[in-house]
Amino acid sequence: MKVIIDVKDSKAAFVMELLSNLSFVKARPLSDEDIILVDEIKEAVEDLKLIRKGKLEASPARDLIDEL
């Protein structure tokens, strides 16, 4: 299982040390790019949920392709 934990910068070293001492846990910090990607994916999933509920209008695929 993969879990993302948001920790205050001042406590990050402590938490990483704690996790590294658990033999069954592999922990690594995320890069800034990884954090941006995760946030964008979360936003896209939330938008998709709203579209499926009819609370947000979807864009036609052609519009998305034209943006590229």
C-alpha cells in the first residue's frame, strides 16, 4: 500500500528517521515535481467526479486536442 503523509517541514527529519527504522516501511520524500503532479491528478479526479454527477460540464475532446 502506498500512503502520502503531509508533515510540517520542522518535523520532517524526525518522521523520516522514524519511518526508516521500521523494517516494513520504505519511505522517500517527494520532489517538488512529484507534489505538483499529485495535486494535479487529485484535481482532475475531483473534476471527473463532478462531471459524472452533472455538476460540471465536460469539454469536448476536440477542444482538448486543439489546446495542444
